[in-house]
Amino acid sequence: MKRHTNSLHNRRQVLKGIAAISLLTTTALTLPAFAQLEERSEFSFDYDSFSARMQAMAAAPHQPLSVAIPESFQDFDYDAYRLIQFRPDAAKWADSAAAYRVQAFHLGWLYTEPVKLFELDGGTARPLAFTPDDFTYHNATVADSARAQDFPGVAGFRLNYPLNKPDSYDELISFLGASYFRALGRDNIYGLSARGLVLNSWVDLPEEFPRFSEFYLEKPQGSGPLTIYAALDSQSVTGAYRFVITPASDAAQETTMEVTARLYFRTDVQELGVAPLTSMFLYAEANRGSFDDYRPQVHDSNGLLLERESGEIMWRALNNTDSLGNSYLWENNPRAFGLYQRGRDFDSYQDAGAHYERRPSLRIEPLGEWGQGNVRLIEIPARLEADDNIVAFWIPAEPALAGSAREFSYRMIWGNLDPQANAAMAYVAETRAGAGGVSGIENAANLRKFVIDFKGGELDSLPLDTPIDVLATAAGGAVVNSVLSRIEANGVWRLVLDIETNGTAPLELKAYLVGLGRKLTETWLYQWRPTA
């Protein structure tokens, strides 16, 4: 069983190639300079002026951040870092009418670059300053070192809010490391993450990791929405971001964020990834035979959902094999896409520590028309649940060129996200796989069986004698057999496919059910990557 906490850095300590590389892509703020911002006691702030400053920065060469952190902070391992905890009684806004509490993350371990935090009140920005006295160190040597020198700042922050109970301040959202952030709906615990931007992920160039370097937190009155502005910077791009956060409530179990990203490009970008999501999929019913583990499934997300402009809903079940998975799903003006966790029963996971049944899904809804492009899904081989091996994002067809500016607006919805939200459409409840052919005899090695369970919608109430057609294809292979039946034990409609391949190239599988003159189910997608 993996070590589990509710803090942002429980698995993000092993972003490995991701966060570790991000430490090499340091940045500097100019116009005004990073240090100059800190020295000003207060200054006026608005989104348009902020955007203009970020655009001016993009016209100048990128410069590395020159702020050094104390040597005693640089040698932390994960265990040493997690001993440093923010004191809840030191939270900002605790003495105000705001229903939010601001806490900070200490510098050290993977997080060696300070960010600047400001409070916004009535259009005026003032620094949010933190000191060693705001932290409990649980290590006298580290505490003495922190107090013996100028405190260099903090690595990130989190917002606490009465998310689940009116008298308890639960963690709502965290920003820590490069442009990573995470949020929660009601009764969720942290799982997948989002990022501000992805540049050149798994292409023939080194991936670039932009970072959020400044944050402006608009102080709310009471429990209303909270707005955060963030400056993004890297070798190729600057950005002015706005996040309008509405926490989950009695009326809505999900936390929503409306995001505006204004991007300004210093250089051409080979592949721009907008609204990127990062998650973990180790195994489920389609690939669990590769893992010797008592738990039936281990994942933060088990599928990519794409809602097309036409209204078609596509469910791409996730996979984890020994080879890299790459899928490009073309779309014009997508209605939504996201990484979902389907399966909210403890029995599906049997992990009393990690509680994967409580991990949030995350849906991205473009605001306005995004035009043509692709939703890209990357599935990186992984053997440990500490590895975030799933990445999904939107790639606009229009290239990002030096000197250009782009703006993207979208809504993020964090929470359980009921798969039966579309009452008429059956959804994919489970994907299973195993040796193909007939049980009890020797079958061809190039045959694989896929079992797809559809549940919900009007499919549940159809009489057993209703004519239902199966539409199934296997690009790069062949569908040699298909059987559809109703499973009386649980009421699902089960589609069984035998797929044949004549090589080791990936096969793109697709299936859905049609009856009564219309489509009855989501479109199931899967990439089978055969081994030699």
C-alpha cells in the first residue's frame, strides 16, 4: 500500500522527470523586476495592465531567476520536507470575514524556486509575507537555520475552506511546483493535477516547463467566489492567468474554476498544450494481470472523456503497457474533455489508505469556440503508483509563433462527475481484457478478448428482445467475433469482442450500440499495443 497523505506533495514528490526537470527551467520577472515587486508596499493592479506587463516581458529575452535559497533547504529529501508544516493559526485572512484561509508551502526538496504572493483588495496589491515563525519544523537544526538568515520566501500556497463541514477548514486548492495545481470537490481527496500549460511534451524536443512565478489573491467577502491571478513565464512564453474559483456547496458537489489564459510567445512552439491534465493509471480490469497486487484496481483516473461538437460522447479507456501510448483525437470546437474516475465503490479498489474511490474527476469545458485541433492523450509506461503517467491536453491547429498572442477561456469542474449525467445515453462502466478465443482450448496468440460493460440510459429499461446493433471496428486489425448480452446479475449490457492482429503496431478499437433508430451508448475507444 502506498504512503498516502492529503497534501499536494504526496505523489508529486515523484514527478520524477516532470517536476525534476521543471527545476531546471528557472525564470526571472522583469518590468518591474521580480525583486522590485517585493520591495513595493502596495501598488494598483488590474487584469488588463497585468496582461500588458506579461506581453512586454515576452518581447525581452528570458532570464533565469537569481534568488538563492539557503543551503540547509537544498538537501531535503521527501521525509525531511514533509516534517515542515504550516501552522494553521498563522493562516492569512483568519481574522477577516473571508471564508478562505491562505497557507504557504516551505521551500526545499523539489521546490527550490520562490514565488511571490500578493493580496488584492479594492484594486490595490500588497505583499503576503511569510516568516519561519509561520512553520513548525520538527527539526531544531532546520528551524535554527531558517531563523538565522533572511527568509527567501515560499514555494507555493494552498487555500482552505469549509468544503465538507461548516466548522472545518479543508484544503480546497493548492499551487505548488512549476505550473501545477489541484482542487477538490466535496468528499474528495487529492488525485489528478492540472497545469497552466504544456510545451513540447514527448516530442523530438526537450519538454519545457513554464512556472507560475507571481500570484495575486483577491480577498473575498464571505464565502463567495475567489479570484486568483498568476504570472506564467518560461523560455518560450509568458502568460497572464485568471482563475475564478467557486467551491462546492450544498447546491453543487463540484468545485468549478473559470480560467482565462492570455499567452504571449517569445519563440515558436512546436506543440502547444492547453488546459493540460496529469494523472495516474497503473492497472484496472484490462491490464491487472501484469501486476502482483491484492487490490483489484489502482488509478486516479481510468478514462479520457471527449464530448464532441456533434454531441457524441467518446470514452477512451486508459491503458498502461511497456510501450508509450500516443493518441490524437481530432475535433472542431469540442464541448468538453477531461480525465474521469469512474467507479465510486470501495470494493473496486480495496485500498483503505489511498481511497481511490474518492479521487476527483476533472472536466474541461471550453468557453467560446476553440476551432480545430486535437485532444492528445499520452500514456507513459509505469510500474509504480507514485508515477503520474497520464497526460491529456488540447492542441490548437493554429501554430503558436514568436511574437503572437493567444487567449483561451475554459471552465474546470472538479468532483465525482456522475457518469449518468446524460440520462438518455448509456455509459462505459468497465473495460476488461484477456486472452482471446474460446475458453478451455489453445487459442491463437494474436487474438485478444475485450469485454465492455454498458450501463445506464434507456438501455437499462429495454426489453431483452429489442433489436440492438453492434458497431465495432479495429483499425490495424480485425474484429473476428462479437457477442452482446444482458447480464442478469447486475443489469449491464456486455459486449464481448475478439480482436485479431498480425503485427505489433498499435490497434485503435472502437465500439458502440445502436437501436430504436438512434445511438444508445457512448463510443468506447481503446488503444491495444500488442507485444512481440
